Amino acid sequence: MPFHGQYANWQPPLTNSDATSVTLKGVTRELSGTYQCEVSEDAPLFHTEIRSAHMQVIELPKGDPVLQVDKKVIGINDNFKAVCTVGPSYPPANITWTVNGREIHKTPLQRITLDAFDGSNTYSSLEMFPNSQALQSFFATNYQHSVKVQCGVSILHVFHKNVEVRIGLNRAPPTTISPNLLGLEGSKRYANGDPDNSALTGASQRCCICCEALGAISLAIFTLTVAQL
């Protein structure tokens, strides 16, 4: 079995090997590459057949993926963000996102990032905005009270791991604020000539009317007293 490239002169150990197979022990990713075997017929033909195949040495992450979310319960107008992290591997892991078993694809309102480098952790983030297709679908049915958010981690065809979390759905309608609490009614009175732009102006005007009435009554009593004298 000839070897090519930087390991052209490397001889594999023959333990557990025979005429048709070679067993390699303690392999490292540097041994990834093309392996070739050669078979020759005996005399007189000496016909030779050569076959080759690529071998990929994979380094798997040592721990399980970790999924973090910014909210355990979301409302219809909320943003939602999740981050999936997996340890160093070779080659770097691939991460996909699903919600209730449906894969989430990248759109302007569904942002997905992936940071993957050899020898370091792989990160993927999922950020969904209120008008995104996924978030809208969460609230499309009345019977659904939670959704399952899952990140799937894979390395070629030999490593697959999933981690998931349940997110509750808050179906309460958005809170509305009275215009009076925002001072909008005061603004309207100011536009109509209210000098101090507050609800107290009306009360002040009423108090002035009361004062004028009391003054008239006092004057009448005083006049009556003088007449009696």
C-alpha cells in the first residue's frame, strides 16, 4: 500500500494487518489523505490494478452542545435570540436550527450566523424579529402554548447531536396606554389656548368661578347688614 504526499515514506504498523487490509492505530488528522492499494497478478501476465480512496480523520468535540436563549417566554411583539455552542472539532461542526421540527432558514427577519474555525469552538446564533415568518407561525394557532427550539450539530456523516429548549408563548394582547397618561389631552388644551398645558387649568378656572360667586354672596351680606344699621 504506497502512501503519497508528506507521508510517502511512512510505513504503517503491521499489527492486525494482512494481505488485504491494514489497520492503523493512534491516527491523527495529519494522516487524512488519499490511500492507495495495488494488486498484481502472478507470472506470466503480471497484470496490475491500482485503486485509491480518500480517508478523513475526524476529531470530535469532547462535550455536548450548549443552547442558550434570551427569553423563556415570548410575546407576539418580542424579539427572540438563541446561541448554540459546540467545542473544538476537525473539521468544524455544522449547526442547523429547527422550530417544532421545521428548519429555520436565513431571511432579513430571521438572522442566522455561524462562526467556525479549526481548533476553536463553533458558534451559531439565531435571531428572529416580530414580523418573521417563524414568530408569526408560533401564534397562528390558539392551542399551542409553547414551541421547541432545537440546534442540530453534525460533522460529516459520523457525528450528530441535538439540543433543544421549550419556549412558552404569551398570548396576552399588547398593553395600551391612555392618551391622558401621555399628556396628549393637555397638549390639545394647549393648542386651544390653555396657557399651562395641564389638566389643572380647568380646575383653576372652576375655582375662580367659585371665588367670584363667594365674593358676590359676601357683598350681599355686607349690604344687608349696613341697611339694618
